[in-house]
Amino acid sequence: MKRLLFTLTLAALPTGLAAQPQTPAPAAPPAYDAGGLPRTPTYGTVEGQPIDNRMPEKKADLRQFQEQTRAPYHHASDFKVTVLTNQLHAAWASALLPDGKLLVTERLPGAFRIVGQDGSLSTPLSGLDGLHVSQPMTGLLDVVLDPNFAGNHTIYFTYFEYFDKTVYNTSVARAVLDENGNAIRDVKVLFKTYPFAPNDQTLAAGTKTGGRIAVGRDGYLYVTVGDRDNAGPRPWPVAQYLDTDLGKVIRITKDGAPAPGNPFAGKADARPEIWAYGIRSPEGLAFAPNGDLYEVEHGPRGGDEFNLIKKGANYGWPFITYGIDYPGKPVGEGNVTAPGMEQPVYYWSPSTAPSGLAFYKGASKAWDGSVFVGMLNGRLLDRIKLSNGKVVEEEAMLTDMKQRFRDVRMGSDGAVYVLTDAGGAAISEDTKPVGQLLKLTPAK
């Protein structure tokens, strides 16, 4: 399977996308070698000091405002950790059911399982054959409940088709959950993102697929799609192309049609489902209590981002980034700003690889305003606190477990549910079923 190849030199960029002058920055600290991929640090616990004191990958502090990175540490509350299960195979997402059980997805081979508060673990639910995939294997990604789930038992989920080590692009489906029958029924494919086969065998199962879903107050589905590029100092700039879904947040109805009011509807050479663009590898998506939509994504080497997603906005990848290419060269011209391109609310450098994202909505006053971000490479559950749209504190949690944290969900019972990732980026049928589902309950 050959990749779709596109080339674009910065000399051919539209006006405003070429190299931009940088904001003056402090002198660079002494050079250091991160040794390729970023190292996992020992996180700091000194009140008022950053939890990560490693040098940023660009070796200079290029933040555009004070709260954009390295927030001060604060320990808000002790908490209890309950392990509901430690037998999941490549778990990717969870959804809390009204009866307190959790519906969990496993990435590859794709499977739904139900986990009880008592630790019970169901066999894989039947019904995925209702997708009628053209390839022999299905991989599952995200799952969310319909807001009226109590009455209609409807779920929405994302998946990819898999054949001969090739990951086909992200698709969206819905189904009815039959908990008593240990099955999903009335399966319907809602949307297949374009192009269907954007990558080759060098991208592992689930790599840069995106696939997170959030249901808005408007009743529409917001879905992330990764750019599917395989890195390099001149990345494939497909996230900037409006004639493809790659590197985008899309917005569709519950029947899969482009939602009314999308910003590029009716524009020539633009896909009508696009809501926002210029995104690299989106791994988390969630609505804040006030209705704002936020996303987290992997940068290259450094430059992981926490973004406020706005209608029609361009988030800049690959023309601006706070990271560098993996061997150490700049990405493109090395810019961190450009006119018309959004800045992240917060960024992490070196990379900690943010994944699942959840806003705290429980009764704990200590965790009020908190946002929980699972970290893969960083092996922590990161708690950041938002105040007036800025990150004002940060806390590294669960670091003693030394696990990759894949998914974070806010439960209607006031607990925070966290999935660990058993297998890393490379998932196979031989991946050990040792993934955990954790329940975190604050002490105050």
C-alpha cells in the first residue's frame, strides 16, 4: 500500500504562512541531548514550582504568555484508587453506563467489553459484524453514550479497518447496546473519513487516527481525525488542506451528515463536515462545563498541545509547533507563531504524549476547575486547573504506577475513571491483557 504523497515547499505557501518573526525569548540554556525520544522525568512536588524541569526541546522558553507552559505545582487533594480490572487487552476508551458498569473498547482486535464495579469483566460483545467492513479486521477507538441513552440505549463509536498491517482511516458508527444480550445491535456506519487509505505499513495500529468523539449541547457529534503523516522535518501538510478530513475536527449529525452551520459548507474544494483544522495527532476531546470544546494532541518531539477548539480555526500544524523533528532538526522553518493560526492554551515540552481528556464535574471543591489528561510517554495522570481560560496549576498523579494512561472519563457518580494502555503504540493479538481500569475518588 503506497502512501498518498504530497509535497509543498514553504516558498509556495499562501501569503502569511511563510516564516514569521519570533517573539523575543530569553537566551537558550546550555545545549543538551534528549537522546532521541523524550525521557520520562522524575516529576517535581515543590509547591509553586513546575513539575517538569527538563529543558524544552527548542532549548529556549518561547511561550507567548506566562501560563502557556510549566504551570506551578499544587497538590489539591488525596484520593483513593480502586482497580476495577487488570485484564483488558489494549483498552482505548470507556463510557459509564447508568447502572454503574462501564462499556470499554479494546483497540485491536476490536472488542467491546463491560466492566462492573465489582470487577466483573464480560466476554467480548457480539454485533461488530454489523459494520460489514471490507477488510478482515476491525479496530475500535472511542465510545460515547447518546445524551438520551437511558431511553434509547444508543452509543456512538469510532473504528478503523485493518489489513496486512495497514490501518485504514477513521470511521464513525452508532449502535444500540443490549447489555442483557451482551451485544450491540442495529449497527449503522454513519461516516467514513476521507481518504479511506492514507498511510502505509510504517504507522502502527491506531497511530495518528484521532477518533475521539464528543457530543455537543447542539446535539451534534464532534470527531477528531489525525493527519496520518509519518514525521520528518518537512511533514505532509495535509492538515492544512480543506479537501481532506486528515488533521481535522469534524462536526456531523447523529445520522452522519455534515452538521448545519459548519464553517466551510458551500466552499469550493472544502469538505463540509470540517469544523477546525491544522491538527496533528489528536488524542483527547471533551467539552468543558461552560460548553467550550477542548482537544489535546501529540506534537512531534515536544510541543504537545491543549487547545480550545473554535469554529473554523486553524491550529497551525505543520507550519507552527513548539516541538522539533525526532532526530533533532526543526520542523519546517521552526516557527511557533504565524498570523491566522491559533496558539495552544497550554503545551508540554519535552513530550509527555497526552491522551484521554476529561473535565472534572463532581462535588469535590479541591478538584473544582480541574482538567485530567492521561499521559502515555510521560506515564502520569496530569491534573491541570483552568481559571479564566488559563492553566494556573499542575499536578502529576499516579506516577508510582509507571503506566501509560490512555483514557480519562468523568463519571456521573463523581469519580474519575482512568484506563491504562497495556501495549504501547504497537498492538497485536499477542499484546498481554493486563490493561487496568481505575476509579479515582477524591478525599475532599
